[in-house]
Amino acid sequence: MNEVETVQTIKKPSIAIACGALIALSSGTAVAIEANGLPIYPDGLESYMSGALPGPGVHLLLYSGAMRYNSVRDQDGKSLAIPNFKVDVGLIAPRVVWVTPHQVAGGQLAFHALFPLLTVKETVGNQSKRRQGLGDMAFGPALGYHFSNTAHAIVGIDFMAPTGRYKQNELANLGRNYWTIQPAVAFTYTQPRGINFDIKAMVDFNLRNHDTHTRSGNAFHADYALGYGLGNGWVAGLGGYVYQQFQHDSGPQAGDGKARAFGIGPNLRYANSQGWLFTAKWQQDVGVRSRPKGHQFLVKAAIPF
């Protein structure tokens, strides 16, 4: 397998979706996950090669996407009667990955930093707001393991810092106003022709939002991809995510129930011998409970330099 077959980030970017506080839901009785009912990480962003660390050096990755949420589901999965509810999020997120030549516990030591640039437009009833700027940054270490030419794994931890603009009870906030600690593990099985499989599992440990005195409940989530290598660097298949909050929110804006969702849709990957890597996916949210529902189009590129 050539080098491009193992090009990937050290971990999936932990980008704040940053849809802002839903004023119509400020009592917290409808959705779990404080503020807007969505987790700090845009589920499903990663697909193929999520567990394969590139070789030593500095690597640049670029994530982009368009996400739309047009309904909010309660703890029974029923759509809430919120007039003219819509949230659109545009994302461009450069990520710098430094893979060191050092080994720790048998794995390649690496570090990363991610800088999400967001455009958020939120509408509730006759109120609408659009904001642009830096979201919540992410950074952290990881260890990469290469078991063979086809099997790879990464373990690491992300720290999401509350760097995005936030004001309580305003629409279209760019950040969530609290820290999240996110351990992660990923596995990749890849071959030029044949089955390709990836999974990336994470646990979110959320700290308290000191403006609202509320803490979003901790959650488990994972991205997955299953496809078939067509040769010449192409892989096509299906991918998405699973999300399950395993702890209730606590505090004045705590929601009813525990948020959960499942996403699925087509995905595609292309890689070449010069080190370029491109993935694209579209996914639809299904089985949504206690959070907004929508669909997402997500793209990632690895850029050699």
C-alpha cells in the first residue's frame, strides 16, 4: 500500500456545530444537550481512513460542510411545533497535524490543532440572525499504530476550548461556552480493491456552562464507513454516525430525556500517489430523539506540501 492509502488526520475534528440558543426552547423542557440540542462535534464528519495516521511531518487537512436542521424532536421522536424553525451552518476548518518521529507505547506520537470558521444562520418564528467567525477550537495528542498494510488504529484525546462567540439566549452563537474533553479511538481496514471499513468512537465529557449554570450530559458517539475499493484510489459505499447521550443534562436549562440519533448516506473517497486525499458524504438524520433533525453534506481534503 502506498503512502496515500494511509493519509488521514490523527483524530476527527471536534468542531462545535454552534447553532446558538433556541429562544423558543429556553425552558429546556424539550431537548437534551444544553443550549441548542446539538453536540459539540458534527457527527459523521469522518469516513474512510479515520484510523490511519500519516507519516512523520507536518500535514494540512481541510474540512468543509453545509448542515441544515429544520425540525426539533422530543424524547418520543415527535416533531415540536416551532414556527419557522431553521438552522443553516457553513463550515471551513483547517487543521494542522504534526506527526513526530517519536514513539510512545509502541505508537507514533502526534499533535493537532483545529480552527473552525463558521457561518451560522438561525431562524425561530419571526426572529433571524446570521453570524460569522471562529468557533470552538480543538487540540490534543494522539498515538498511531500500523498493524499491517491494511489495518491501522489511532487513540487520542481532544480538548475543545470555548473560543467561539457566545451570549446567553442569543440566536446563532458560534461557540458553546464550555470545555469538552473527548477521548477517542479509531480503526481502519483498507485495501485498494475490496472491502474498506472504518469506525471512530468517542466519549464527550462536558464541563459546565457558567453563564447558564447548566451542564450537558455526557455522551457516546461514533462515525462509521463501509465501502468497496474500486481501484485507482476510489472507494464508494455508505457511512454515517450513531449518537447516544448516556447522562441527563443538569441545571436550569436541562432537557427532558437523553439525546440520540443515527445518520446514514452515501460516501466517496479518492486518493492518488501524489498524496492528495478527498472524501465526500451526504447523510440524513434518522431515529432522532431530544435534539434537532436535519441533513449534512461534508467534505475533507488532505493537502500535501
